Amino acid sequence: MKKLLRATLACLALFTLSLAPANPADAAAKKFKNCTELNKTYKGGVAKNKTIKNKGGKTQYKPLVNAALYQANIGKDRDRDGIACER
């Protein structure tokens, strides 16, 4: 009986761990100090959704699409086009 209880608890623990977020960026969006810091991690900046078009002209890099990360850094979107720190 004890073996069955241990096996059940082990399976339950493994199942619980598998439900944890796989990517830490999904768990909490990081707020960057400035665009230089953000561009070290995300070269093209951060877009709020994939349908956003850049107003500022041609960019060198494609932005990462992540709504939570964009919302955390919305103050860095100077031209209000939906892409923070594009370059």
C-alpha cells in the first residue's frame, strides 16, 4: 500500500511540475530601463501584435511580438506605432 501511495504522489508531483510555465518571459514581462537595454535583448524592439506596421520607415531588425512585454515597456514607444524601441 505504501508503494502505491508513493507512486501516486510521485506522478502527481511530476504532473504539477509540467504545468509550470516553460518560458520565464511568459511568467512576468520585464520592464527595461531604456531602449538601449531593451535592444540588447530584443534587437528589433517589441511589438504588441503581429499586424502592427512601423510608422518610422525601414527598420534593420524584425521586432519580437509579445503583448505583455510591450505593455511593460509602452513608455518606450515614442512614435506610438505599437512597436517599442524599434531599430
